[in-house]
Amino acid sequence: MSEQLTSKQVKEYLEFQDKWQWISYFMVPILVLIKTVFITSALYIGVFIFNKSTTTFKKLWEIVINSEFIFLLVPICKIIWFYFFQTEYKLIDIQYFYPLSALNIISYKGLEPWLIYPLQTLNLFELAYVVYLSYQIGNLTKTNADSGLKIVASSYIPALFLWVTIVMFFTLNFS
């Protein structure tokens, strides 16, 4: 920033950022709530399509909340990776590193910016999330995991694809 702004502007920016930093503490739970409600809504539509209407939104939301804990393994893996294996790194390495993702196989260097997010999203944690959701929805609907997988595949996967497409669109427009 110091190359593009004067020192006074940088100082004002940092003071502004410090002044309003407390808002970020409230935004994280709100964003998690919004994310889980959208995912639950998509799954609830899938449950409705497959005529498993004995399921309530609240029970599905509990499953989604429990499933979100899978994604807590990502920062743990990042910390372990950069602490033990890759001890010399840059900030960009941390930013683009997503454990067990397709981006790590291909490498972000020389890659178009709009391809980074979809390749990060294509990972084993997302697969574990889908499998766990399928299993739990199968239990909830008193069927098997195959039925749960059909519900997840018809509702969550298209919603995820739509979300990734939207992020790619905005990345293309703002880069």
C-alpha cells in the first residue's frame, strides 16, 4: 500500500481498520449462520423433492451444523503443514494452500485467478462433508446412506456448484 498511498493515507487506513475491527468478531457467526441456513434450505428442498417430509428444518440444520466441524480440520492441517513441513513460506503460499485439494496438485503459480477457488473447493474435506451429510440424512429419513446421497446430490451439490460459479464470475469481473 505504501507504494500507492502517502504515509498519511496509510496511517488513516490503519486507524480506520483498528477502529472498526470489532465488527469482524460479530460477522463470523453471522456468516456461518447464513451459510448453514442456505445449505439447510437446499437440503430441505431435496428432502421435499424425495418425499421425506417427516424431517424438520431444525433437525436438518443440526446435521449441517455438526457437518461444518469437518471444515475445522482445514486450518489445523494448514498449521501442521506450515509448522512442520514447509517452514519457509510467503503469505501468498498460506493464502492459496488448501490441504488435500486439487489446487495443491496443480499449483497456483501461473494459474488464472478465477480457477483458484473452484480448485480449492474440490478437496477431500468437501467429499467427507458430502458423505457425512448423506449418512446423517439417510439416518434422519430412516432410509440408507444411498437415499441420503441422492438427496445431497440433488440439492447441496447443485447449490455448491452455483456458489462456485458466482464466486468465479465475481473473480473474473474484479480481477
